[in-house]
Amino acid sequence: MDEQALLGLNPNADSDFRQRALAYFEQLKISPDAWQVCAEALAQRTYSDDHVKFFCFQVLEHQVKYKYSELTTVQQQLIRETLISWLQAQMLNPQPEKTFIRNKAAQVFALLFVTEYLTKWPKFFFDILSVVDLNPRGVDLYLRILMAIDSELVDRDVVHTSEEARRNTLIKDTMREQCIPNLVESWYQILQNYQFTNSEVTCQCLEVVGAYVSWIDLSLIANDRFINMLLGHMSIEVLREEACDCLFEVVNKGMDPVDKMKLVESLCQVLQSAGFFSIDQEEDVDFLARFSKLVNGMGQSLIVSWSKLIKNGDIKNAQEALQAIETKVALMLQLLIHEDDDISSNIIGFCYDYLHILKQLTVLSDQQKANVEAIMLAVMKKLTYDEEYNFENEGEDEAMFVEYRKQLKLLLDRLAQVSPELLLASVRRVFSSTLQNWQTTRFMEVEVAIRLLYMLAEALPVSHGAHFSGDVSKASALQDMMRTLVTSGVSSYQHTSVTLEFFETVVRYEKFFTVEPQHIPCVLMAFLDHRGLRHSSAKVRSRTAYLFSRFVKSLNKQMNPFIEDILNRIQDLLELSPPENGHQSLLSSDDQLFIYETAGVLIVNSEYPAERKQALMRNLLTPLMEKFKILLEKLMLAQDEERQASLADCLNHAVGFASRTSKAFSNKQTVKQCGCSEVYLDCLQTFLPALSCPLQKDILRSGVRTFLHRMIICLEEEVLPFIPSASEHMLKDCEAKDLQEFIPLINQITAKFKIQVSPFLQQMFMPLLHAIFEVLLRPAEENDQSAALEKQMLRRSYFAFLQTVTGSGMSEVIANQGAENVERVLVTVIQGAVEYPDPIAQKTCFIILSKLVELWGKDGPVGFADFVYKHIVPACFLAPLKQTFDLADAQTVLALSECAVTLKTIHLKRGPECVQYLQQEYLPSLQVAPEIIQEFCQALQQPDAKVFKNYLKVFFQRAKP
């Protein structure tokens, strides 16, 4: 062994040594006999350094996993002997090996087991047991090996090939026949021997039993002697958590419903008589969390039994099962209401399924109704935040509580399905009593009261939020609660959670304000003052900005009387905060987007005449334009890169804000009808000069490009005069990413304006193509994956552009580029169809080809007919015949489908001449048999295109080796 290289295995070694060790490991993996040195080192105990031992096991692991079949019988025997002699040595070692070495050794044993058990080493377990006997060190390794074997055979997280899955099934079947009873006996002996003297080994053994119980004969474990021992462990503090988990696995095992019911009931009787059901006596929350999981497993198992018995029509036993379920509800409720959320969370599954049963029963008994109410009260109590919750800096504990709340929400929704009236009445009671005294109530109780009202909206669903019509009693209850919410003054409560819940609820029930519009002013004030957009917490301000825009949008009909007042009050929130003024603005630029959108919505949807709308829109956008001009001048002069970046950011925000205001326009309220075209054209003229700024190109171009996309939709043809110069700037010194983002803009213009933009397209067609080709032809490092991906995406964008041009009836744009350029373009499409293994691009290329054949196939540009036979027809065969053209891949099948369309279109346009060419020249040149040629041409001439598509797939499946 290279002793120098081995020094690098120590985690504290410097990086040169570590690199050398890694290189040495790779070298040993490939070397045909290096593993023997490692095997010998392990068997002879040559090294005392733990990292070297681990390293030797890694080399052996690689050998067994990837190269085992290459070894001779003698070499395979050597590996077995090495492992067994290493195991024997462990019995005598004064100190046990470190855990990480024992685990790695167990993995190697397990790999060897799955490779050899069925063929060369059927006595694997007997050999190991004869070495370890009841020696605690040996038992520890034996149990680790069993866990490693279980994860090789049944771990769902490991992806197995179908071959491995078949092998694993066979191994399990063989183990069940040959050795499982002996293994179970060994576990029993280990448990009996060590339960009072070695808790670590006992817990390991319980874990093994729990793992194997899912796939061995349950009667080997679910019998008096084993279960009694497990129940005994439930009373030993160091063992009871593992014993609990082990019993959970026993209970979870699939079996006959009546047998399962008997098993669960007998377990419950013993646990109950041993006092385990007295939850309040138990201090240890870790144990209770496991116990809760066990009770959950027992409850859910009984419910599965009940469902199966009902399905089978066995009413008598189903009644018994239901009775058994009902007797566990009191325990379930104790666990659900427990102050520790883990304990409560573990029982929610049983609770949820129990409610599902009640939902199916036609009549509920008084006890069942009481249970529903008890669950409801428990959920309401458990939804409450505790004192420790950190609202300003939410960490892992807070995230776990948020997840737990989601589980409780599911219970609440299920409660609503069982008894909507009861839920509504309970929430109303809690809500009313809390809001009556909100000033003297703790924040978490006020928050949960409003939260419950909020949750009712989803628990009692209606279409389109129509909570305030239809069912009178429900509508009036919700209306009363909403009225209380907005008139009680609770929006002034001094806690962020209450404030946020108030605004969330107001927006969720926006339809309330169409029924009682008199409350709109006071809610608007809450949004606009220190309770909302001017709150001291940035988190509240940010969320309120979004909710305010939703509130205004959903109630735009009711907003008319307040528009001017709102616009005045939000004036300071619209300020573009340039990087140098140093003062922190109330809202982030993302939040400001919502305020700009809200302002736009208020103006556009107002009942004002067009002139007034135009004046208001100008007031809104002029400050942005003025700031933009000043900042752009500053950017041109800025030396420091950090300052350049912050100025460019600010410029980008300005463009983004102007873009966002345009979202308010719709088909009913267009920019023209609102008289706002001129304002937006002024914006365009203000923003376009940024395209020629040589600094911070990426961010500036991206913002202006987005604005242009919006203006093409809003201003329609009025935007056209600006497009040529904008395009020219955007094509200067571009990278792949710039082009990729620019092409969709041209596609949008082409598809929208078609013939109107033909002159512009003809003029910029070749400059755009030159820019694309220049980037695609740039040399890149062979292994530079991101450059390769960028080129692939650009190639797709290029073909998408050609597809848009041909698909919008603009093929003359290509035809007018001169014969040489036309040919160059066509050749790139053929290359895209055949040479690059990218089915998405190939599909686009075939769409372009079939479109061009459709347009030019009869009387197109000179020489096109030749091109069809020389290039397009061959492309339809060469592409699918490539090894990379995978007919099992869905995208590739779509590409093949377009290839079929191309061939059909050629036949449609060229008629018998095309069939003749295929029959007499092209297909014979591919050495296709005459009868297949005949068959192919008949399929091509079928009137139904689908028939040919299906045929073509079969044709290429046969043709490929």
C-alpha cells in the first residue's frame, strides 16, 4: 500500500494529501488485484488507523459490487474467508471497532450475501451465527448485517433494476423457506439474553424484528412468547421506545381483517391493564410520541379491517370492529390534545380516518356526536400559537408548527364534511366570545378566532366565493362574524399575527362588501394607515401590499367614490427610491409592483371620462420617466461597478413599475379607449435609450424587453415604429442568453402583426441570423455543459423563430433573402432535423419543412423541388434511423409524427412523382427490400394520415437493429 497516500485519508490531512488519497482509491478500484492487498490487510489486522480500515472495506465493497463476476472461484472464496476471519477477530479485539467501520463491514457482508446466497453461500447465516454465538460484539455485527441485508432487499428508497427486483424476491422466498425460523429464534435468544444487561444490543435487535416483520410470516412474531416479551420491554425505560416501534410494525402488517382485529384488541387489553392508557401519568414526551404512533397504527388498522368487512358484507364482525374503534377514541383525544405537538401530530391519521367513518354513517349516536365535538374543540385549541413562537425570525420549530397547522386544517375540513352545522356553530361561539373582549385577550387566542373564520371559507366550500347567498342560516352567520370583524376595532390589535389574519380574512371574504358596502371605507383606512401599508413590521407591509391589490381588484365596482383619495394616500409609496438617498423606503420594489398595479386598476376601472383617466395615468407615470432620465445619465458617468449595478437595478424597477400598471387594461378597457396610448408611447421613448447603454446591458435589456412585450399587447400597431431601432440595439454584442430572450419578442410581433411587419422582418432577418450563427459557431470547452445547454436552447429558439415566420404565412420573408441565404437557412433546418439529438428541436424542424413544402412544393423558389428530393426526403429517413432517435421517448415520438406529416405533405404536393422517386431511387439506395418498399408506398398513399403515422413508427422500429 502507498503509505504516503494513506495519510491523506485522515480528515485533518491537508488538501494535497487528500487529493493523493482520492487518486489512490480510484487507482485501486481499477487495479485487478489491489483488492487482495486490502483483504489481506483486514484479515491480518495490518493497520490500526480507522480511516485506513474503512478505506480497505471501501475497496472490497467496490470489488463485490461491480467486478465480482470477473473473479475466479478461488478469489471469490478468498473474499468470503477474509470477511469471516475479520469477524472472528472482532470477538477477541480488546476494543470494538468504531461504528462507521462496523456499518461499512455490514454493508460489504450484505452485498456479498445478495450476490452469493442463492448460489455459492446458502449457509451464510449459519456460518455467521456459528462465529458470533452470543458474544455481544458478534451479536452487534450480526444485527448490523441483518439491517444492511434488509435495506438491500426491501428499502423502497433504493432504485432497483427489474433484474435486481426479481433476484430480491427470490432471495426473500428462499430465506422464508430455509432460514427465517432460525433467525427469529436467534432474535428471541438475543432479546432474552440481553434485555436486562445490554440495552444497546436489545434495541438493535428490536429494530431488526421491526424491519423484518413486514415480509416474514407474522405468526413467528405475533405469538404469546414474543409479544409477551415485547410487552415486558414496554415497561423498561431504556427499551420501551424501540419496543413501541417494533409493536407498531407488527400491528401495521397486512393480514386478514378479523385476525388483525383480534391481535390489536389483545395488545390493547394488555397495554391498558399495564396502565399505558393513563397518558397524564406519563412525563416522558419522547416515549409518548412513539406510543402515539403505535395507537395511531392500531386505530388505522382497525379502520382498515372495518372497511374490508363492510365491503365483504360481514356486518357482524364490522360491528365488532366499529365497537373496537370507538373504545380507542377517548385515548385518541387525550393524545390529540396533548401539549406536545409531535405527540398530537402522530395521532392525526387515526382521527382523520375515524371522521371518515362517521361521514359514511347515516345516523350518529350521542356518543359519536360528542366525539365530533371533542375533536373540534381539540383542533381549535391546538391551532393556537404558543408563547415561544418567534414571528420575526421564523426557524425550524416555527416551520414544523406551520406544517402541523396544515394537518389540523385537514381535520377541520373533514369535520365540516361530517357536521357543517356543528362546525359553524362552534366557530361562531369561539369567535364571538373572543372578539367581544379582544382588548384583554392574549394575541394567540384572538389570532386563532379570526383564523377559524378564515378557515371556514375552505371548509364550507361554495362556488366563486358566494358565501353570503344561498343557505340563509350559514350566510347570516358568516355575515354576522364578518360585520363583527370589521367593526370591532380588532384591526388595531398590537400583534403582527392578528393584523395579518385580519387582512387575509377581509380579502378572502371580499363578497361580504358587496352585501354591506358601508364597511369599505374603514377597511380601506386599515389597509392604508399604520395597521397595513405603514405598519412597523416589514413582513406585514409586504403582505398587505399584495392583499390590498387583491382587495381593490375584486371590488373595483365599489371603488369609484374612493379613487382620488386612495391615489393621494399611496403617493409616497410609489416613489422610486434611488440608491443614493439612503433612507429606507417602506416597501421593497417587489411590494411596490403591487401598489403600481393597484393604482393602474383604480384608474382604468374608474367611471371617469378618458381625459381624466389619461391625466391620472400621466401623474402616475411621469415621475418614473423623469427619474429614469436622471438615473440613466448618472449610470453613463458611474465609475464604480457596485454603484453601476445599483443604478441599473433602480432603472429596471422603474421600467417594471410602468409595465405593471399596464396589467390593468383588458379587452373591455383598452389603452386606446382609456386615452392612455400617448402616455405609454412617452414611456417607450424614455426607456428605449437604455438599450444603447454599454454598462449593465443584461439587466437593462431584460427590463426594456419585458416592457416591449407588454406594449405589443397594449398598444398594438402603435408600437411598431419603435421596433426596428430597439431590435438593432438588442442585436449588438449579444450572448446566447440575450438572443434566446430576444427571439420570443420577434416571434410575438410576427405572430401578432403578420404582413404588417413583413418589411421590417425582411430587413432584420439576416442580421438576426448572423448574430445567432456567430454565437452557435463560437468554440467552447468540450466539457462545458452550461455552454452546450445554452447553445441547445438558442438552437431551439432559432427554429421556433423560423416556425413562427413560416407559420404566420410570411415565407416570402425567407424567399426574398437571395438564393444563397435561402439555401443556407434550409440547410440549417435539415441539420436541426437530422444531426442534433434534441427531439424538441427536431420536431420544430419537421414542422418548418412540412410548412415550406406546403407553401413552395408546387411553385416555390427555383430549385426548391430539387431540394425536396435531395435533402428533405432523406432527412425524414436519416433522423429516425439515428441511434440517438429513441422511439420509446414521448418527445421523440412527437418528432416522428411531424416527420410523417412532412412526408405526407411532399406526397400531397408532388403526387406520383414522389412515390416513383421513393420506389425507384431513394428506398433502394437504403437497401430496403422490394416488398417493404411496396408496403411503405401504399401506407404513404392512404388518405388517413393517422394510418401512415402509426405505420412509420413500426417501419423504423423494424429498421433499427
